[in-house]
Amino acid sequence: MLVSLSVLRVHAQFAPQAGLPGSTAIHKDSSIIKAWAPGCVYVNGWLDISDINLGVVSGSNAMDASGYPDGAVVSLGDMGSVTYFFENPLVDSQGYDFAIFENGFRDPLNSSMAFLEFAYVEASSDGLSWTKFPITCNLDTINQTPMAGVYTDASKVHNLAGKYIANYGTPFDLFDLAFSSSLQLDKVHFIRITDVVGSIIENFCSRDQFNHKINDPYPTPINTGGFDLDALGIIHQKYPVSVSDLESDKDVILYPNPANDILHIQTSKEIKNVILIDYLGKKIPVTLENNHLPLHALASGCYHLVCEMQDHQIIHRTFTKW
């Protein structure tokens, strides 16, 4: 029986490339997309993880991963990542809840094949505990997919961002993470996208939920190497945008944002405690002084502020330190 299950896994087929019958690809102009993810935090990855002396990729602007997919992308490099924060949280509802857009392109000779680069996707309610979407990858691991000239069959992978070509988002259903004890499916404030190192070399490979190697273009020791993130389309959020904006204005306002020396927190409620989290998910000790947060000791970058109010309400905000 175990052998039979193994055989079934190897030959399992999933949704095919965009435009083919049965594809789950979501076009960027689809009416089911209600909004686009705002700015994000970008951690650039290695040019080649097998030779870190080459350094990290450079030249990408994190803002290129925000808003409508326009072909301007953030190239992650090997194991680079982008983290989105949603003040109005994503929620699990009927069908898919969000979609991720990359810039893959179709094989001109075979519509079912395409040049694809993959990434893991994780979700979090608090920015500290993360749950990864379970991945299945049935691609060949005998022959390494090179940087160019070889195309990939999308029907052999599931729950990997980058499955579909440019202008078509790979959809994700938060219900797939219902097994997680740390994730609240009605309050997903963070999505993190991390480049898959597609090497089939044992020391550097990435693996799916069945410990199967994930084979995608490698090595790609150039500044446009790794997963190329274009956008994240929002399908289900907790509040309509207008309601979220109203509550945001009423509860907590941060200014100036970006800030340099002092961040001012304007609120009609009393703040009991604050927690500051950096882009790596690390908690940073801070002291609030009359609703002013000193920033002198912080490095430049994007931060996440969690405010615990006296009435036990938890409010999330992001800001940038120059």
C-alpha cells in the first residue's frame, strides 16, 4: 500500500499553465482581485548561495513589488525574501484568498511549458510565528534546470509562487493552513515570499513537504536572479477598504512616516504596551515616552509596531526609519 501511494505521488498532476483547460491562473485584470498589496520589506538574497563571497543581488526597489503588476519586479536572489504587512488583514473565505505574480514566460513551441522561478509562501498573524503553505513538486531532479533554455511543466508543482507566467497570478487558499495552531485564518497580517534555491545539489537544495528536491533555474549569479516578484493581489480581506481606512484613522496614527529621530503616536485610547518588530521578525526592546517613540538606536529600514491598548485591543502599524 505504501508503494502504491508513492507511485501516485510521483505521477500526480496539478493545474496546468495559464490559458489551458483546468488552469487556476488568475489574470491581473480579474474582477475577483479587490486590491493590491502595499509596500513591503525586501531582504536581498545571494547571487549564488554556493559562493557567498559573490555577495547579494542589488538594484531592486521594494516598491516594485507593490501595487498593480506592471512588469517592474523585485529580484530576490538565492533565498531572498519579501514580507508584506496588511493593516486590514487577509482572511480565509470561499475559494482563493490572494494571488502572487511573477514574470515567467511561455515556451514558444509548447503552451504547457514555461520558464518558471519558484518561491515559498508563508503566512503569519503576528509577524513572529510563520506557517508555510504545503508544497508538492514532482519535477525531475536528475537534470539541473539551467539559467536559460529549459522550460518547466506547471502541472507538476502545487503551492509554489511563480507557477504561472507574467500577468497571471498563482492563487493561494488560506484554508490550506488550517492545520496551524499559531495562525488565525480570520486575521492574517503578514505574507512572506522567499526564493526557492532550485539547485539539485544536496547541500544547497530546497525541498517540498515530501522532502523532494525543487528544481528550478540554478545557478543564476546575476542581479536579476532568483524569484522575480511583481505584485500580490488581494481577494479576501476582513474589512472593505473604506471601513478599514476609517478605523485606521480613528485608532492609531503614526507620524511622521517615514521618521528619523522620533515617531509620534496619535491615539484616542491609552496604550498599555508596544512591541517593535524588525524586518527579520526580531523583537526590539523599546520604551514609549508620552506616546513618542525614540528611533535614534534603530537602523534604517521598515518596522512593524504592535500596540496593545488598555482595552486589550491589538493594533498593528508599520513605519519606515530613514
